[in-house]
Amino acid sequence: MRLRCFPVVLLAATLAACTGDKPADSSQAQAPAPADMHNSQNSLDWGGVYEGILACADCPGTHTRLTLGPDGSFELMSRPLVRGATPTNPRGQFTWQPDGNSIALDEAAGARRFAVGEGRVILLNSDGSRPDAAGAALTKLAPVQPQARTALAEVLEDHRWTLTSASGAGNQRIDALFPSAERPFVFGFEGARLNVAGGCNSLRGSYEVSSEGQLSVGRLAATMMACEAPLMAADAALTGLMGAPLELVLVQGPEPTLAMLAASGEALLLTGQQTLEARYGPGSTVFLEIGPRRLPCDNGASADGLCLQVREITFDDQGLRVGSPGEFQPFVGLIEGYTHTAGTRNVIRVKRFQSGGAQGNAAAAVDVLDLVVESATVEQ
């Protein structure tokens, strides 16, 4: 009897008989690997506020803040870092692209597209490709804590500000302000006093910040050191720029940026590093005598297994030693800013901050060099 095959869907055994092939062994069949469906849309906590400075063709940068809502809404604040510039603030809806890794804002924001990553978004080119140059990323801001110091004057005081960029009215770099890569200008705002270090001389003066965010600096006094001509010229250039009121623009982030904008077109950009006082609270002053040799120790922070030999000493109001310092003990931590030279005995003043570690643990304290009080070479 001849088996007939009909053009309909039959059982697998019948189909095999029609084709002459044996049925596949289901125990040996391998199911295709499932596609990886993870993407930014379904895997990241992408909602929130992103802030940073985007590149600008004819200005030092554009201060940009993008807020993404869980309902698909957005708000995009942009302002060029130019004195007196008016920010734009369009609102609208965004849509996820088919890949689930990028979004497109609606026409209210020019249909701009952003790639969404862990803790940041990147402004894409008009064709959807990623830009090659820097200046396209915005960083996600952490939620503001209830006791956080967020006022402009407070943020100024809580950071040390390093000058990283300076441009003139034509957006050309002001080379005179960068005479040495090893000595950038660093600004410190303490109470009503401004301190600037980095050029030739330390600069000090009073300052005020108005409710409109305008910085006014009093006459800057300087130490009287003589240095190489480029360092002296840098001091003079900076003093001249600080002589007139400057508009301040604060760009929030883990390392915030502070823009100082002059009416004559100059723009200074500074990066902030949080002070230890802001991180840990008030510190204490401690005097340490450091022996001339480092010795082997257990649990030391140094990779070579050697520790400083340290003992605490006390001075009275006249600067004279009082009491007996006791024996040298291994110091298992590090003193920030201190570099030891073998054969040299030093007496140093440090600022000590409690970092919140276990009580009695040396790692619970952070020591930062404040001053070298005495230094002497000891014969080995």
C-alpha cells in the first residue's frame, strides 16, 4: 500500500515518513539560547536628575540639567557659560528607542537623543551615533539629604576649588593662568576670607556672595616671594580678573564645577574637592614626632610592610615642649601630604579627623599634614 502525503500539518512521525527522514531525537535537540533582553530601560534606575557641562562651539561650555520622570516626562535646562546668559527650560515627553538603551526627547527640546547608562546620560549626534569628543556626558545626581548644605555660599566653603580652565572673550585659553602643571591655582573660601595658592605668592582677601550669585572680592594681599617671571605674571593676571565682580554658576555633581564669569568676557572653570571638615566634621590639632627610620610592622598601610615610628608630643602656648613624649610606636596608617625621608627626624602638626571607623582603630582617624615644625638629619 502506498502512503499518500497531504499538504496539511500532520504529526511529526507522518512528516518523517513522507520525507523519508527519521524523527529527530528530542533528547538531543538543543533549544536556541534566549536573547538577552536586558537593557537600560528595564535594568537601570534611570529616573532622576542628570547635570554637567556640554561642549559649546563658541563658549566655555553649556550648563545642562536633564530631569527624567518615571512617567516619560522630561525637563531640560540649558545655559551657555557666558555672563548674563538666559537659560532655556523646555519640558515635554521622551520615548525609549527600540534598543532600550537610548531616549529621544520630543520637539520641545529639538528631538535630541541621549544614550542612558549607569549613572549618566550621553548626548548623541544627530544621526544617533556617539560623539568622539569629550563634553557630552551628564552625571546623575544623588538624592539631596535633609541636612545637606546646598546653598551657594555653603558649597563654596565645603570645597577646595582647583582652576582647570580659563578662556578670554574670544573663547581662547588664557595661557598666562597656567604657568606650571604642578602648581595650579587653588581657591579656598573660609568664612568671609578667600585664600588662593598656586602661582608665586599666596593671595588673601575678603569676599561676599550676593543673593543673585555675584562674587565680589576685596583687595587681595599677597606674600612677597620672588619667583620665575611666568609665576609672577600668573599672580598678576588672576588678581586683575578678581578685581571686578564675577557671576558664579554652580554645576552640581560628585566633583562640582564652579564657573566664574567676568563682564569683560573671561570665564574661569574650577573643579571642587570636598574638604575633610565637610566630610568628617571639625578636626583636632595634633603634634607628632616622627623617627628617622621606618620599621617592619603588621597591618601597615604601606605596601612595603614598613611603618613610620611616631610619638605624640605637646607644646604649651609659648611653643615650648611640655611633658614626656613616651616611646615611639608603629604608625599603621598614612599621613596625607607627608613624605618621609630616611634618616630625617621630623616634628609635624597634623589635622586629625574621625572617619567613623571602629573606636580605637587607627584606620578610624584621618591625619593630614598641616605644618612641618622641626626637621633634623640623624646619623645612621
